Amino acid sequence: MLIFAHRGLKLEQPENTMEAFRAAHAAGFGIELDVRLTADGDLVCIHDLDPARVAGPSSVTDVHAATEAELQALNVAQVFWQFRPVARIPRFMDVAAQVIAKFVPMEQSAAIHVKAAEQGDTQLGMIVDAFQQYDLYGRAFVFDLTLESAAKVRAMDPWIQIFISVSEYHHENAPSIYLWNELAGHENIYDGVWWDEWNIAGAEYRAERAAEIRAKGKS
């Protein structure tokens, strides 16, 4: 769910939808989106593998096992906006062409979240294709890649900005989240840090850590 206030107005739109992305742009914000691979080889924008949280119970319980058409049949405004217009799960390529390339200016980046389960060669190749086909450079970056996946993307296209996730501890089942000192020696494959602090206040969000990141020439 995307909720924000702008110029006295409260705007609400279902998360990871064209409606949310366009509303964010109109209000002067950047956007964050999540990509998932469908059974028929398309990339769509949805956070969870199981759409039930946003679309309610259905026969579709795993994005990876569903076709793009089956996912398009779902209403992802169903749970939070039962009396609002229907909202669909968009294709990533449509978001790239119709939102990022068309509307997102250089100062408002689109953050493309590539979860660990979506870092296969197929997904990474499609993301690289989107950057090249729609000229997303400077308007978007990818984040939450493992160092191995970051190296692959860098080899495919060195102009794509890559941000590595850094937190205060290792998360279970999250191989793409690193401790800051684990990035030493890998500076050539990433451009910035997606800076997270989960449980220990002040463990990461410190002026000293910010200075260390900048000293490496990273955003």
C-alpha cells in the first residue's frame, strides 16, 4: 500500500500498481517496485509470492506458478479498497516504458527491488534489457542483489546503478543483506548502499557509517 501526504492531500493507492507509481510521480516522489517472474516467463510487479495479502484468497498462491494472464485477473485493490476501482498487477516492462522512462526525472529515481528468489539469469537479463530498451539510466537503479548477482549485472551492463543492502546483522534466508565490512574489496561492482537498520537503533544509522560509505565514493 502506498500512502503519503502532499500539499495537504492524502493519496492512497494499492502498492506496486500503475496507479501508485503515477500518483507518486505526480506528488514529486520516487518509486520503489518489486519484480517477480511468472510461470510463462514474464516479469510482474508484486511484493509477495502469494498475492493473497493484496488480492484476497484465490486459486493463485504462487506467482512463480501462475501465468501473467492469471495474475492480471486478480484485483490487488481487493483487500484494502473493496469499494474502489479494480487495480491490476502490472508487467515490469510496462512500468519501465510507461512510467519510469516517460515520467521519472533524473532527480527522482525508481528503485527496482530484486529479491533473492528473483536473481536468476532470466530475471537479471530482462532487467538489463529494460534499461537498454527504455534508457532507464539515471532514472532507475537495482538494489538488494547478492554480490554474485551484482557482478553478473555489472558484466552485462556496467552503466546500470547497483545498490547493495547493508544492515546491522545477517537476516535468516536473506543472502543479499550484508554487513558493511563484508563489502570490502567489492567496490567495483556496486554504486551505492541501500542502508537498513532493523532491530538495533543506532547500529547502522550513524554519522560515522555515512562517512565511511561516502569515503568509498558510494551513495
